[in-house]
Amino acid sequence: MDDGTTWQPTATCAALEHRSEVVWRVREFFHQQGVMEVHVPVLSHDTVVDLHIEPVRLAADALACPEAGTRELYLQTSPEFAMKRLLAAGLQAIYSIGPVFRAGERGAYHNPEFTMVEWYRVGDDLAAGIALLDRLVQAAIGTGPAQKRKYQQVFLDFARIDPLTATVQELAALGVALKLGVTQDWSNDRDAWLDLLFSEVIQPQLGLEQPTIVSHYPASQSALARLSDEDPRTAERFELFIGGIELANGYHELLDAAELELRNQGTELKRRLSGKTPLPVSSRLIGAMRAGVPACSGCALGLDRLLMVAMQVQSIDQVLAFPLERA
């Protein structure tokens, strides 16, 4: 029921002014780096295929446009696919600041609509991608340099187990011993146990004294990252954490279209086994990759969470003008 106050923003005017200042700093940083801003569709025929991310679907009939040529469209969970298509078309260094959408996500750190900063730069490898993320965050909110750690090392430090060699049984035994609210037979999926241990035991310890960028995730969690030549058991994927909060996810990007199709098919099989609604495994990105996406690194940063860290607030509503309930 509207009590007469729901017209008001949930963030204060001071917070919204701070938000505007941070966005300006982000744009200024990229301008100085020679990275061009682009605008890509929020509504698309394609969508990222991820086991844990649900896109918002829109029946094509709702557009009243026969030209849509499909039965279903998707509000984008990330501008990734369209931006990589622009790289294949010849752009070299690009960024986007805009709304993205994820179904079923609402809480202190989640709103179904949020703002993502995403960028790609041709020629960057894993180290260059990590360095660019580090410098951006320093410029945007004034942090010191980030600590760089590998996934394997943070597991050894905080959970006393090697995530690259431990068996499902060993991971399960640790999860039970640490009283994470699960039983030994909770899952037979190795990544499920790794995700549980990471989110409950390790992540809360990351970035408490300085920003921390974790890299070299297991190959099974590669998403759209290429595998490491240094250690093929790992992928050249990296994430940023501040105060135990995950803020950014980046890759030394996969370029092999056939490999992407295989990964999409594998993820879609897991989705079906989990009872989730199917997603299209083919996309225009695959066509772009076949034409030739150049070697690059890319990263996606949640602007709202970055602002939460900068302003030391506990709810995403405090940095949004109008979250879901007031939109």
C-alpha cells in the first residue's frame, strides 16, 4: 500500500550527488586511457548462458513488431555479447555504463535492475586486465593498490585445502566440519562445493585491509575466459573484492567459437538438470567470434556495489534512486 512516501528516492540527495561524481571519475579515467564509450542494446535476441544467472525474458509479441523475428527476447544481464561484436567489427578499446537486469535477485546487495560498467581493450592479457581494473578503482573511489592473489592460494590460506586437487568427498567433509548447514551428500558437483566454501569461508576474508583481486579460477569455472597456459587446470579469470564484497569479474577473453558453443551446451545441460528454463546456446557473438574477435581482456564492474563500498553503506537501496519497490 502506498503510504504517501513511495514517490521519494531511497538514496539521499547527498548519496546521489556522490554517485554522479563517481560516474564522472569513471568516464574521465577511460577518456584519459583512450577508451571509447559505446551504447549497446539492453534488449536482445541473445543472452549470456550461465548456470547461476537468470535473464529477464520478454515475449516478442509485447513489442508489437513482427520484425523481431523471434518468440522471446532478453533484457541483458551484461552488455558483453554486443560489445565483443563491436570488437570483431574493428573497435579497439571500449566501455559501457548502463542498466542490466537479472531475474530473482533482490536483497541488500541485489536489485533486479542495476548499473554495470564494462570494458574491453584489444591487446590486453590477464596481467594488463587486472592492472586496468586496479587503476580504475583507485581513480573512481580513491582506494590504494589492490593485492593480487590466486584462487588456489586463498583456499590454502583460509580453508586449508587445495581446490585444484581436492576430491568431492574431501570438499564435502570440510563443508560439514565447518558447519556450513549442509550434509555430506548435499551435492556431488565439485564446483558446487567450491562455490559454497568460497562464498561462506573465503570471500568474507577478502579485501578487508586493501582491495584484493583473485585470479586463476578452476578451469571448470572459466565462463568466457581462456584457459591458462601456465596451469591448464585454471582459467584466466579474475574478480575484485573489497570488504568481503565481490565487485567485478573479468577475463582474458576466450576467442574460440567452437569452445564457447561446447561450454554453452555444458552449462545448458546443467541448467536443465537443475530444472531451469532453457536458454539459447547459439548467438550472434558466436558468429562474431568465427569472423574474428581480436585478443583482448574485458571486465564488468557493478557500479552500485562500488558505491556501497565507497559510501560504507549496507544496502544497495542507499545508492539507488528508485529500487524495484519504488520504480
